[in-house]
Amino acid sequence: MDLRPLRPFAWALVLLLFIPASLVVDLVYGPGVPVFAAAGLGIVPLAWFMGLATEEIGKHAGPGIGGLLNATFGNATELIIALFALAGGLQDVVKASLSGSIIGNLLLVLGLSMLAGGLRHKSQSFSREASGIHTTMLLVAVIGLVMPALYVFSARATGAVNTLVLDEMSLGIAAILFAAYVFGLLFSLRTHRDIFNPVSEKEEKPRWSLRAALLVLLVSTVLVAGESELPVGSLEATRASLGLTNLFLGVVVVAIVGNAAEHGSAVLMAVRNKMDLSIAVAMTSTTQIALFVAPVLVFASLFTAQVMTLDFELFELLSVALATAVLASVVSDGRSNWYEGVLLVMVYAVIGVAFYFHP
Amino acid sequence: MDLRPLRPFAWALVLLLFIPASLVVDLVYGPGVPVFAAAGLGIVPLAWFMGLATEEIGKHAGPGIGGLLNATFGNATELIIALFALAGGLQDVVKASLSGSIIGNLLLVLGLSMLAGGLRHKSQSFSREASGIHTTMLLVAVIGLVMPALYVFSARATGAVNTLVLDEMSLGIAAILFAAYVFGLLFSLRTHRDIFNPVSEKEEKPRWSLRAALLVLLVSTVLVAGESELPVGSLEATRASLGLTNLFLGVVVVAIVGNAAEHGSAVLMAVRNKMDLSIAVAMTSTTQIALFVAPVLVFASLFTAQVMTLDFELFELLSVALATAVLASVVSDGRSNWYEGVLLVMVYAVIGVAFYFHP
Amino acid sequence: MDLRPLRPFAWALVLLLFIPASLVVDLVYGPGVPVFAAAGLGIVPLAWFMGLATEEIGKHAGPGIGGLLNATFGNATELIIALFALAGGLQDVVKASLSGSIIGNLLLVLGLSMLAGGLRHKSQSFSREASGIHTTMLLVAVIGLVMPALYVFSARATGAVNTLVLDEMSLGIAAILFAAYVFGLLFSLRTHRDIFNPVSEKEEKPRWSLRAALLVLLVSTVLVAGESELPVGSLEATRASLGLTNLFLGVVVVAIVGNAAEHGSAVLMAVRNKMDLSIAVAMTSTTQIALFVAPVLVFASLFTAQVMTLDFELFELLSVALATAVLASVVSDGRSNWYEGVLLVMVYAVIGVAFYFHP
């Protein structure tokens, strides 16, 4: 592996020292604000490296595949953590982290990307076709989540909820969403690979080999996954004293810390005016969570005491649906600017305020 | 009538023999699986002939008018059947068949068309302007259905539903939707006929005369209407034993069998890369049901014991609304591909699963 | 001030005589149909002058700034009236007038503009980018209104609504919406002023000076504000005898009379084929009400006995949300025609019928 391209990033390499530091602080002082700060600083260079690696992969294989690999690596850790939580019976936390991740990617990652990119570039353009298909995929997922919630709502109005029916409905819908995801891979990697990986006019020469980029992405992802556990642990320790709900924590913290990979990569790409890659990272990650991670968790829950059903809280469901609607409105013209980024962040703030007060 | 153009379709003419066969089987053995199979096979060539006739009309008068005639013929039979059901007091079945027809046209007919067309052609384009206006018309209809449902919801929360108020509201809204339809005809046939009937670059020579095409369309439609009664009767006979709800039956069976005309024509046109005609068939049929058939049924119900109100079940209403939303997302760019077709079919599957388990 | 350009408008100057006439009638006969008629006739020339002034300002500074000034002047009077109503404890009336104003601008003002303009011009085009950003701003406002309503809905289902929580949530969301508005001004007046003020190909020479136009706009606005109080007062006097609800009155009367400024200007501009200015007037007014007037009223209510919370009635909230959806569908292609105008007006009619019967 050729490390020379990393030389200009001495500052990042220095910040990496916060990774061992955060571990030491955690062991010596236990969870708390110092761990949170150290781990947060340690994640910064990792997210940066993930962004660089994604950019290099994008140069080799196109923004669609770069975004897919970034999303897959980033979501793999989320999936593993969720599987452990599922085994521990924490279904509500898992669900909250799923919706939090979707909302965070759509509103915060994309919003900050458009804002950061828009502060440098007056107007940025990206493939309407690719973002349109991602939007439709998200809508399909939203419809898949509406139906079980509607069943619970109707059943409660007329009597008791039949949990067996809810389990079967969730499994059926999970199977359909999973199929939609598999067909989507076939579409974006095979039959219509060119939509998601347009040849840019000024073909850039990759600075890293594809193998090096993949290795950097993999190692950074694993380190981010481990490192992001520390602040989550620290927050959990102080949650009760701050009086925050599990839902707020799951939705907000996961959206910010849990999506560090997407944040780093998408914002970096937007600043460099590579909006196709930036949007591919954020939207591929979102559709992957909705159409792949969520169904896989439903299937995996068959091996636990209780099936993870797809009926989300009305608050979460509406937040995901409204985030999808505002995103569709923002990306529909294939152009972005700083104010559209601000509006996405504002919607995130509104949802954050609502979740904070949620009973 | 010149039958020579029908010669290459010997296979279809042979399949037509299943029509008398299905009648014989029905008379001898009574309703059951054999009738269902024979009638199903008999509908195939009829739908095919409807498609051919629609294509020829389209060559004579443009895709907008071809689609309108196909939709009108197809929906005429649905309207007649619904009027009889209304006279028999089966309002819930009529409503379920209306929403089933809308959902079926938007998701299944359009989805299978885009899928079938997309398997042959990498990307297919159609008029954004025409599909955009159809989408807005559907949205208007959805809003017309939301208001009575909302009234019932609010009234139930605070006390009893005033059926007189609900009747008057339904009649008022039906009148508005009907007016929107009439203005729409004026728009699409008079002032902006060119939007819906663009002159294609390579003008095709019609193979049939307009009169012959109309006759084939008429005869096929009548036969399909009669023939589709057989499987519906058969299903009804076995419904109880299979434990299916009326809602599921109405929504799913009507969506598939009752829209045979639209299925045949739209899919055939998509495969032949005439997406403007394919989309005109499916969307004109849907807007006609929402803005013409439904209001006419409300008015007709004034002559029965009870007004057919426009308050649909929440499940049906949300399904229609979400189908409209996902359709809007798919057609917004004026292009389609096989995966967008798959996504529409997947949404249909999700709704089907939900209706199957509906309490 | 040069009054010569007003000469061709002798008819309007004559109609202005109805303004003193309406005052006299009101003093002599008291509220009733004569006052209503006289005041209505007096508003017509005022709305006309506002339209002319807005057009002239648009020639000087572009449609975005013309629309903003028209909206600001028009909404200033609404804000003042609302502040008085708030001080009098009439929170429900204030809220109804806010949603009525939004619905009226989106559906009636824009609908009549597109209809009137479309009767003269087959197809009219406008900036997709500007209308797209306004649509997204409206969506953000809708999301801001959904969250408090959802809190009330959830809290009622599980127990009692915590009014303190609702107050804080409303204040938090109002602050976010206000911030979104301020950033929007920065965007539309500074960084991306060209999006909202495109240089038209055939640059028209202003006939009035900017100062004269501003003065005409100011004086007309003040007169309209005073004059529109008369019919509102008359209606209130006869409301009980007609059996209309406060909600219906607030929503419908405000939408028609209270938006006289927007009606006059937007319709006049559409007829003159200046759709950018027409849409700027209607949409700027709407976003200003949702993101500026509403938050300011929430803040102002801190000085009254009770905080004005942002939880609107489900009927109002859904009407605003659906109006936004249908508007998004209509403006998404950057073109309009008479039928799209009819459809917007039809949606307004559907909502009007629903509000009329609202329990």
C-alpha cells in the first residue's frame, strides 16, 4: 500500500492520536464528557479518510459505485450493532436508530453537504435521473412502513391488535422491500450502470489504486464503528440525568454520530463540487437502510424471542415520510444551492425539537 | 370490415375458442377453478385485440384520443356493473372496486407496462406535460376523497356522524370533481389537444380504418366485460372457503381482471415503445374513474335507498393517495425504465399484502 | 408624483368614489349587504392600482423584489389586524385567518391567475427554480405545523396534553421557521437575487418612477386594509343568521377579501403574461405568512395571557398540506395553462365545501 498520498494530511494523522487517547480516557475516567470530546475528535480524521477513499473509488468506478461502497461499509457496522441490540431484545432502540439514520442521512448529511458545497459554489448540479430513482425507492419504503402502522391504528380502534397478523404482514412487506433492493442493485450495477456512474467531462486521474482506496475505506469504517461506540456509551450514561428519551437519543445521536461516514464523505465531495458522488453517498445509504438493513433485521428477528415488526411510531413514520417529501422537492430539479441545504437542516431541527418533547 | 389484418393473429383467434368453452364449463360444472382458467385464457386474446384497436385509433387520432376511447370503453362496463351493484345496495363493494381500479391502473397496469417496455427498450420517454396534468387531476380527486373521510374522523371523535351532512358533502364534492372532468375533456380534446396528441416524428400509416378499429374495440370490450364476470363469479363462490375479505377481493381481483382492457392495451403499447399511448391508456382510465365514474355513481345513488358517500376506508384512501404519490415520482421526469416498473409493482404488492391482512 | 400615467384609468378613479360611499353607507345604515357591495366595488380599483404599482416596481427591480414588496405591504395589514385579534384573545380566529390566507393564496390567487392568464395565452412559463424553492419553503412550514398537531394527537391518546410542552415546542418551531425566512431573504435578495429577478429578454421601460410606484402601492394597501374591514364587519353581523362557522368565515372570507392585494396584482400580471411576477406575488405572500407572520404572532403572543401555539385543527393542517402538494404538482414543470388554474380553483372549492360542513 502506497502511503505517500496521505502525506499532505499530516493534520489528520495527528488527530488520529485521539483514538487511542479516547480509549485511555474511557478506561481511566469512565464514560463522560472527556471521552465524548476525545472520541469526537478521533472520528473527524477517520470520516475524512473515508471521504478521500470514496472519492478515489469514484474516480475508478464512478460515483454510483463509490457511493454504494461507502454506504455499504458505513451501514455494515450499523447492521452489526443492530443485530446485537436485537439479540438483547432492544427492538425499540433498533427501530429508532433505523428511522434516525434515514432522517439523518436525508436531512442532515444532504443538508450539510448542500450547504457546505453551496457556500463555495453558487449552484451545483447532479443527475436528476439517479436522485429521482432513489426518491422513488424511498417512497416505496415509506409505503411499506405506512401499511403496518395503519393496521395497528385500525386494529386498535376496533379491538385488539393481532400480533400474529402484524408479524406476518411485517415479514411479507420486508420480503417485498428486500426484493426491491436486489432488483435495484441489478439496475444500478448492471442494466443502467451508466445512470449512476456518468462519465464526467474532465476525467480525473485516481491518485490511489482501487485496492488502496478500498483498504483505507475498510479500515476507517471499522475504526469509526469502534470509536462511535464510545460517545454513544457516554451519552447513555448521562441520558437519565439530562432527562432525554430513548427515542430522541436514538434519532438524534445516531443521525449525527452513527452517520459519521456519510457525513465526512458527502460533505467533502460537495465542497469539491462532486455533487453526484455526494448525493450518491447520502441517498444510497438511506435506501440501503430502508430496503436492505430493515428487512434483514426483520428476518434476523425470527431467530429471537420476538419478530421485529415494521410498525413504527407515528412520530417516526411521519418524520421519515416528510423528510422524503422535502428531499423530493429539493432534488427534483437536479440542482442545489446553500439555501436548499439550510432548509433541509431546518426540517431536521424541527423534527429534533418535536422528538425532544415527544411524550 | 376488413379482417385481413387479423390473419397474423391466428393464435389469438384460436384462444378465442376459450370464450364459448368457458361458458359451457360454467353451465356444466358450475363455478370453480376450470371456469376461472378457461375464462382467463379467453380474456387474453380479447385484451390483445383491444390493444391493437387502441393502437390503430392512436394512429388515426393521436395517443390522447386513443387512450381516452380505450379508457371509456373499458370503464363503461365497470360503470354498468357498478350501477347494478349500487341498485342491489352493495355500496361497499362498489367503493372497493373504485379504489381497486385506481390502484390497479396506477400501479399494476403502469408498472407492468414500464417493466415490459423496459425489458425491450433501455429507456422510454413520454410527454411530461400530459402525465403531469393527469397527476394533478388525480391529486384533486385524492383531495376530494380526503375531505369526507376527515369529516367522518372528526365527527366520530366528537360525537356522532351526521349522515345528512356527509351526503351533502359527498354530493357537493362529486359535483366539483365532475366539473373538473368536463373541463378536462374541453382541455384535452379542444384547447390543448396537441399536448395529449403529439405528432410523432415517424408518422405510422394505420393498418385498419378508424371505423374498423372502433368496432374491434367495442366488440372486444363487450366480450371482456361478459367474460370477466365468470372468474369474478367463480372467485366469489370460493371466497368464503379461502377466508378472503370483500375488500381484498374487490381491490385485487378488480385491479387484475377488471382492468384487462387497460392491461392488454397499455402493456402492448409499451412493448412497441409507444409510451405516450401506454401512459394515456392507464392514466386516462384512472382519472376517468376518479373524476367521472365515482361522481356519476354518487349522483345515481340518489335514486337508491341510500346516497353513496365519498368517505372511503382509511386503508383505501391512503392506498390511493400513496399510489398517486409514487406515480408522480415515477413519471415526473418523462422517462421510464424497467426498474421503475418493478417499483410500481412492488408498491402494489405491499398494498396487496396489507389488504390481505386487513381486519 | 407624476399622475399622468393614471389618466387612462379614469374608470378606476371613478370606482374609487365607492370608498367614501361605503363609509357613508356604513355610518347611515349600519352593516349589511349595501356596505358589502359598496366596499367590494371600492376595493376593485385599489387592487388594480396595487397591481400596476407592483408591475412598475418589477420593471425597476425584477419580479422577485416586486413580488416581495407587494406581499410585504399586503401582509403588513394582515399582521396588524392579527396582532389586535391576538390581544383580544381571539387565537382561533387568528389561526383560521393564517391557514385561510395560505390556502387562498396558493389555490385561489394562483388558480385565478393561471386561469385568467391561460385564457389569453395558450401556455405560460415561469422560473422553475424560483417556484421550486418557494414550494420547498412551504413544505418546511407544513412540517413545522405537523409536529405540534402530532404531539397533541399523541398526547391526547395517552393522556392529557401538557400545555407547557406545547408552548415550548411552538416557540422552538417558530424560531426555526423564522430563521428559515431570514436566510431566505438573504438568499433571494443577496446571494441568488438573479434566480428571482431574471432579466427579461425584452426589457420594458418603467412608466412610473420607483418612488411613485412605492407610494401608490403603500397608499392603495392602506386603503384596501381599511376598506376590507367593512365587508368583514358586515359579514360578522350576519354570520349567525346564515349559520356559518367562524372557521368557514375565517378561511373563506380572508382568502378572498383579505388577499385582495395579491388577487389584483397576480391576476393582472398573469393576463399581461408576466407569470414570474404573478407567481412571485402569490408564493412570496404565502411563504411570508407561513415563515414570518405566523412565527411573529407566536412571539407576540408571549406578551398576552396565552401563547399562540402552532397546533392547527386537523382540517386546516391537512388543507394547507394538500394545497401545497397540488401546487407543487402544478408548478413543477415551470409552465401553466388555464386548466391547471381551474384545477387549483376546484381544490379550493372542495376545501370550501368541507369547511362549510365542518362540525
